Amino acid sequence: MTPQSPSSAPPPSAAERAYEALRTRILDGELEPGTMLGETPLAAELAMSRTPVRSALTRLQDEGWVTIYPKRGALVRGLGPRAIAELAEARVLLETASMRRASGVARAAAAERLEDLIADQRAALAARDLPTLVRTLQTFHRVFVEAGDSQVQLELYARLADRHRFALSSEGEGLFALGEEALAEHTRLLETFRDGDESAFEEVLRAHVAENGAPREAT
């Protein structure tokens, strides 16, 4: 059987479209923790029946992003203090392990990308462009893991991406207030990474990730 080309692949189902739309809005902070989502208004907004919306909400509940209350709707959940702390610890472990694995050549190449990303972050801060700022912040930290050249570590890190994105987006305008401080910390991370100073890198990273993403829970 001839594989389908991207252009001939079947379009996503209504349930998949609803899931992607709602998931994106939750992760980007548009639908804040504590927001109650109703099937009927969502179906009207997405121009589809309630059945695919219900399927999407069930999938989001399975992933921990909403809690469904029968006959009431689905409540958007947040990340509590414990989840934030566990996310920070997991990121520190993976990023520092990758830094230790990275060769000098890999660190030098990664450092060039990191410098460009710091410039992109500065531009996003000046423009108050939250989506771009969140994206560049995530990419900056992923570069450390990519430099370690471990597929397993990259896969594990990818599993943290949604929570990291949500934590950053949940800061909202507050993320801009942390901007200059974050840029200074990123510059220090770049320097210690490029120099191969493992202990200094971990010390700066631990302090840095502790400030990323204030816990936001549904009330």
C-alpha cells in the first residue's frame, strides 16, 4: 500500500480539532484555571456538535487539564505548588545531565544558538509579545538537552513541555516583570554552559527555574 502524502491525508476529526483548539487555549493561558467550560457554548464557538466537544473534554480530563462536573461543565485546572516543584526538579535533572554529556564542540555550537535566543527574548520583551517570549524561553532551555545528544533525555524532556509552557503562560503580564532578571540569568547560564562549569551551571539553573511559573490553581 502506498503511504499517504501529507496533502492526501484525511483531515483531522471534529473531536481532534476541538481537542487541539482547547488544549492550545489552556496551555497559552487564554482559558485560565478556574474557568468553567460548557459543552453547548463551546460547540457553538467551534461550529460543531456537542459530541466531539465532549470527547475533547474527556481527553483533556485524562491529561489532567480539566475536571468534568456532570451537567455543569469542565473546570480548567492549574498546577499547584507540588506540581511546580516537581516540574522544576525534573527540568534541573535533565538539563544538568545533558550539560555534563555535551562535548566541547556541542557546547560551542549550542552557545551560538543560545546567544540568538537571548536576543529574541529581549525583542519579545520590548514588544510585549507573550507567545513569542514563552516559545523562546522554552527553546532556550531545550537547547541544553539537545546538546547532550541523548534521544532518551530529549523524549523525557518533551514530556515536560506542556507543563512548562502552561507555567510560563500562567504568569501572563507578570512574565514581563521578570524579564530583565530572566535575561541576566540566561546570560549567566550561557556563560557557565559554554565554559563547562557544571557546578555553577546547576546552581544558577536551580535558582532560575524556581522563579519560572507561579502556581495557579482553580478556585
